[in-house]
Amino acid sequence: MHSTSVGGLEVSRIGLGAMGMSAFYTGAGRDEAESIRTIRRALDLGVTHLDTAEVYGPYVNEELVGRAINGRRDEVILASKFGLISHTGRPGPDSTPASIRAAVDGSLRRLGTDHIDLYYQHRVDRDTPIEETMGALSELVTVGKVRHIGLSEASAATIRRAHAVHAVAAVQTEYSLWTRDPETDVLPTLRELGIGLVPYSPLGHGFLTGDIRSLDGLDATDWRRTNPRFTGDNLTHNLRIADEVRDVAGEVGATAAQIALAWLLAQGEGIAPIPGTRRVDRVEENCAADNIQLTAGQIARLNNLTPAAGDRHAQADMAAIDG
């Protein structure tokens, strides 16, 4: 597995997002033992970048990751997130210093480690100045509980304000062939400041694999059933994107998922996607994308795809994104 630098932190070009092992996606068949095998197989394949958060579960995903990396901690760049759970009793997101200090201690305990390599603010807290949050995180770096600081779903303006207080190593946001929004403001800002980009949902919540043609195979509790891009006329429109990715995959002799990841890696250094899966065969498939080289013509075809129809999240979730 090749590596790349995100804000000076060396990580595998393809990481592993652990969220779906514990939360949000189709629940049928969720198998903790299989998830742990998947994480360990990823490490065997050279994946060094694992991503979790206290809110996944909540809490149980960090515990699962902690069990999976027991005895292999030194092989891992471990990322987690805080801020969507208040530890002070305040309603809503909480990135106050007191809540951060409680959050990091809980995450360290659940992960079974004495430090988190990359600690993200999960969503910008509009009631707490970003300078105050970054000051608290800087103190955690000083005492060694955190090695690098990240932001998730932050605007270019917020990134600049945060970076002025303490270096931001990485920004996590949704970025894929059906979510190109970061290219307008966020990605140029990251390039300017030397900050890495960690795309989550690089496979469009599974859509870009080509396996989802309708909602029929999704569990009744799967959140994608209410996601605007998966419903109604939007789904029909967006199938054209999946079909083009499938056609390029046929030319290359790869899977659609591998093409979607290879396209992201072709966008330049400092981009480290974290596709999520709880299956060993999928993690093997995703990791193989590291060695796929798309031609200039194939990249141009993918670049020119019609943007996805529909908001990328439901209205309430879109409101939580820093704009």
C-alpha cells in the first residue's frame, strides 16, 4: 500500500472507516467478529489509517476498534471524533473545552490507548468559537493525549480561523464522484495551507459500487431510505453516474468501487479516502484500488459526469454542516 501525507501525518492512501460496523447502515447480519477480522485484514494489507468516533453506536464502535487493534497499536494511525455528544449536559453539539476533555478521556479508555493520532471536531459547534475549541485541543496535544488535530465538515473560513490557532492536519468531508462540493472552496484552501483531505463516503454510501439500483435490498432502518439522493426521481437520475463508473471499470478490468477510489487518488497528493466496510472481501477489493492507474481520458470522462441530483443529506443533517 502506498502512503500519502495529510498535514505531515503519513497514512496509507486508502484507509478504513469503521462507522458501518456499528451504526447507521443496514443492520441485518452485523457481525462483530467479522468486523474485527476485517480490521485486522486491512492492517495485513498495509492499511494504517483507521477512523472511528464516539458517536458511532454511540461508543461501541470505539470499543470494537480498540479490541481489533489490541497488540497492533503501533501499526495504526488512529482517528476519532468528538463534539456530537455533550459531556456537560448542554443540549446539542458541544465543543466546549470541558466537554472535549471528558470526550477524549472516554475515547482513550474505549480504544485502549494513551493517545489518539488524529482527533477531529465532528461538526462545527456554532455556539462555541472555533478558536476556543482549538485552544482546548492544542492543550491535549501539549499533554500528549492527541498527536494531530482535524476538522470535519468545516467551511473554508472556519478552517482558516482554526489553523491560525493551531495547525490543522486534516479535514474530513464527503468527497466522491457524486459529491464534488469540496472542489469549490475547501480543497483549494487545504492545498494552500498544507492540510490533508480525508474523504468519507468515497463510494457514495455504497451507490458507486453499482450494487444499489433500488431501495429493495436495504433494511427498513437503513438511513439511505430517506436520503434525498436515493429516493424518487433523484435515484433514477443518479444511476447514470453509477453506469458510467461501471463502463470505465469494464475497460480497466476492475470493479466499480475500485474505479471510484482510483479517481479520488488521481486528484493529487494529500487525499486519503476512508471507505467503510465490515467485510473482508470488500476491504481486499478496496485496497487493490491503490494500484489502479486511470488514463487521462478516463479521468476526464469521470470528471465530466453530471452532478448528483438531490442534497447529500436530509435537511436536518445539512443544517449541521458548516457553510
